[in-house]
Amino acid sequence: MKIISCIKQVYDLDIVLENDWVVDETTNKINIDYANLIMNPYDETALELMLRITDSSKDIKTEVITIGNKKSEAILRKALAIGVDDATRIEIDHELINNPFNIAKLLHHKIKDDKEVKLVLCGRQSDIFNHGQTGQILAEKLGWSCFTNVFNITYKDSYFNVSRTTSSGIEHIKTNNPLVVTVTQSPNMFLRMATLMNTMKAKQKPINFISKELSEISEDTNEKFYNLEKLTVEKSKKNCIYLNENKNKSINLQLSDLINNSLNKGVK
Amino acid sequence: MKIALITDYNILNTNHEINSVLSKISNLNPKTNNLKIDLLYISKQTIIKPITLEQVNEIHIYNQIEEPNNISNLIKVALHYNNIYTPDLFISCLKENQDAFIPQLASKLSIESFLNIESIKFDNETQKFNVIKPIYSGNVLGHYIVSDRAVLSFTKEKTSSKLIKVSNVPIIKYIDYTDATTLKDDIVTFEKVVPSGIKDAKFVIVCGYGVGSANNIELLKDYAKSVNAVICGTKKVIDLGWLPMNTLIGTTGQIISPDICLTIGVSGAAPLLNGIIKSKLIIAINKDKDARIFNYADYGIVGDYKDIIEKEHF
Ligand SMILES: Cc1cc2nc3c(=O)[nH]c(=O)nc-3n(C[C@H](O)[C@H](O)[C@H](O)COP(=O)(O)OP(=O)(O)OC[C@H]3O[C@@H](n4cnc5c(N)ncnc54)[C@H](O)[C@@H]3O)c2cc1C
């Protein structure tokens, strides 16, 4: 049996400064290239869930797949260093991966003939386009069941036990396979760290490569999809009034007065 | 042009969710642009009495579905309707499984899909729909031109704009559809989570990573109790297990609009900001004077929160 985790390299948007969120008129893009490249946080959670399954069932094989350029091999190496067995990179023109259909199509093409695969994990969402749909479309194409917003998954007696959040509570599902899950935030599910030695070893490991030509997406099918006409930045910035400690009124008194007044008045 | 609104909410009650969607598409001017709106209602219920529902032309009732929430039934019903009417837009307004239904239906039909859009427009010249949705984790808005047809949903919020009342009584059609699936052999147990009460709270305190520890959150809970506030957290706080998952605020959690939102040790990343921006009053406490949160707060206090929240709690 084999489990696959789909991971993506993204910009760390948390470190982008407020004033850098401006649209470049000529390119219709936003320049955030200075931000660090990291593994998408939801994919990290998914990857850790995968590794926890194999911690207790050693005979399960694991693989990570990413779609991206040569640089994105960094996250594959990271995955290899913490114990993932195989890594695959699918190459594609950057412009063609702006929508979940194309991504799901590429993943489907890679996964569909591998009868060993019983579970695919995807993060629920990644940065930039935030479509949050790749895993679901992949499941539909494969004809597998799909659970979204999963925060835990374990394997026992050839069943998967999936826990997920819904709008009214939490569902625990004992399910057959194969299946696709999309992973949401999960308490204390931080990605494990690699030892220095394993990091060194991972540098030598081979990475499978699927080239553009083989990845089966033609430019013309893409043109019809997801025409992002323009970007806008609409900020409702406020003029913040700062409260300061002063002799007549301590800061915590000022705060509680502000709260009480606002609650009584029903605010402004 | 035709829009199909698909729902499993009970349409007999004055329904907030459906009305909220209808109000968000009222700017498409259905009358002048000759847009017909159908409501697909999926339920176990048999027969309903005529109701008023603004803007809706016809209600199609799929009423023999044993498991209306089952995703494959939802898709089957949508495909059944699609084969007859081929709507330009499917808009989903479902209690559960919306995030699976939308992409999977779109994939079946090979059309575009959008989850949680902010608004939609209709361009009279090109006769195309324009969809506006947050991108770059909510730092930017993306304006998409729908190339052909699409399946989509709006963000769920508490507040909604008003509907124009014209006391419209749509035609009701019952659809004889019996090809529904019953759930396969999955064993599902459901754990009801105590509602966090966040959506309806007048005063919400958002705790960020800057509060420092689970123990500090316990102390802040005391404080929250004393001022009648509900406590919730950012993604970092939920990831650390300091607060339960259903208290997450932000685009991937809950979007709130209380009278007062007090943030403590929150930096103000866009996905979090978008969850609180509609609050009537935002007060931010952060020890970093350059924290992004201050750009979006009405009142700010720069400093260690332990010196600012009333001493008896620490
Ligand atoms: C696709 C995606 C979706 C996301 N969705 C969400 C979402 O819905 N909701 C969400 O919250 N996040 C979301 N995030 C994460 C988000 O980008 C941020 O990482 C997160 O909101 C930061 O949390 P924070 O403000 O608690 O922590 P930090 O950014 O670490 O900020 C901590 C702050 O506390 C201050 N501080 C430290 N000590 C003190 C003290 N003693 N007193 C006062 N202040 C102090 C610091 O100055 C700092 O500003 C998402 C991320 C991605 C990639």
C-alpha cells in the first residue's frame, strides 16, 4: 500500500509588508519575490499526518508530489529528510498552474494508474489564488471518495479513520479506501524536524521528474479557464487612535472605559 | 440567462442563508438583464404551500431524496437539472459539504468553479459574469471573467444587505427524481461540539500567538468572563492547541462582526484581518508598534498586554 501527499512551495505571505501590496500596472502582478519560499502550511500538516500513519505501519510506502520549477525541489528534499520514501516533481509552465483544474489534472495523470495508492492527502488551500479545490477535483477525477477539512486520519485493519470538522460539529468516519482528503488546521500537528544527517542524505536521493511534454496539459484548454482580468487592493485602513498611559487615568482604566462606553452606546 | 440556486436549507422558514445569497445577486438586476432564477430545493419533505421568495421564478422541489446531504445525491440532482435547463450559473447554498459539492460538480461539467466569492457582476456588453474573490490569502482581490458557465458560492457572513421586497410568489414544480444513492458502508459518528457562541457575541476577544501560552489563555478567559466577552484565536493559537478548533477566526475560520473586537498579541495577517474587519470597533493590543493590526484598528495600545489588562487577572 502507498500513501501520497501533494505539497506546494509558496511564498510566506506573513512577512510581506503592508506597503508592498500594490499592483504593478504594467504586469498586472504583485511583486512579493523577496518573501521566503516555504512549504504551504496546510501541506505541512497533511505531510505530518501521513508520516504519523507510517510511524505505526512500517510496511506502507509514502510519496510526495509537487508541481513546480526546479526551486520547488527544496520542499521535496525536506520531505525525504524526514522519512518520506519517494519524491516526484511535475514540471509545467508557471502560467498554466493558476487554477485547480489543471493542477488536479496533472496529479490525476500521475496517480491514476498506480494501483498501490490508497490515500492521497492535500492541504485544503494554498497561497496566491486560494481556490481551495484541488483535492476535491482530484477525487472526482479518480472516482474516489473525498473528505474535506480533515484534521486527523489513522489507519487500522485496512480501514481509515477520518476526523473532520463540519459547520455543525465534528465527524468521525470509518471508511474504505481509496480516498482523497483535504487537510485543515490541526492542533499539535507540526511537521517534524529532520536531523542534520538525514538532511545530508536526502540531498543524494533521486527525485522523479515528469516533464512538461508528458504532463498532458495543452495551452488551449487552459485559455478557456480562469481568466483573471485584474487585481485590486482595496484596503479599509483606519486612523488608529493610540491610548497612552497618563497620570490621571491608568491605561487599564482607559481600556475598560472605552469598552463600557462602546457597549452601552451600541457603538458609534 | 439562467441561474440555479441549489439549497438544502428549509425554504419554509424565513431563511437567512437563502435571502443572503438572493441579496448578493440582486445587483445583477434579474428583471432588466432577463436573468431567470430557479431554486432547486433538495429535501425529504413532500409538498409545500406557496411561499414568497424575492426574485425567484421557479422552485424545483426534489423531494424524494432520502439523504439530501449526501454529496453524490446533490451532484446527481444538479446534473439532472442541468440536462434539462443548462443554467449559466449554479450557486450553491448548502448546510454542509459545499466545499466538496462545488468543485466536483464543476469537474463533472468541465466548467469553472469558485468557492467563497465576495461579489458578482454582470457585464451587459460582453454578456459575461465577473466574479470577485479574495486571493493572496485575502491581501488582494482577484477579478475573474467567467468564460462560459460556473458553479460558485458566496462567503457566509452574519450581516447581509437588504432585499428589495416585491412579494414575488414563484411557481412550484415537483420533480420526480428517484435515482438517489444511500450512503455506502462508511460508519459515521457525529460529535456535537458546544457552539462557541462567537457569531452572536457582542464583544469578542481574539488571542494571538503573542499571548504566550495556554496558561495565559486560561487567565484571559477569566478576564473575558468579567467583561462578558467570548474568547477565540488566530490560526497559530489553534495550531498550538491553546484553544479549540471551532474558535478560529479568519477566512478559514469564522467571519465575525461584533460591536467590539479586542485583539491581544495578534499581528494582523490578512486572513485573520478579513475575519474581523466588519467589527464595529476594533481595539488592538500589541507590543510591536509597527504591527500591521494597528492599520486596521480604531484604537491601539502599544505594550505588553500583561501590563494593560487589569492586573487582578495576572
Ligand atoms: C492559506 C492560509 C490561510 C490562513 N487562514 C488563517 C485564518 O483564517 N485565520 C488566522 O488567524 N490565520 C490564518 N492564516 C495564518 C496567518 O497567515 C498568520 O500566520 C496568523 O494569523 C498569525 O497569527 P498571530 O497573529 O497569532 O501570530 P504572529 O503573527 O506570530 O503575531 C504575534 C504578535 O504578538 C505580538 N506580541 C508578542 N508578545 C506580546 C505581548 N506580551 N503583548 C502584546 N503583544 C505581543 C507580536 O508583536 C506579534 O505581532 C492562514 C495562512 C494561510 C497560508
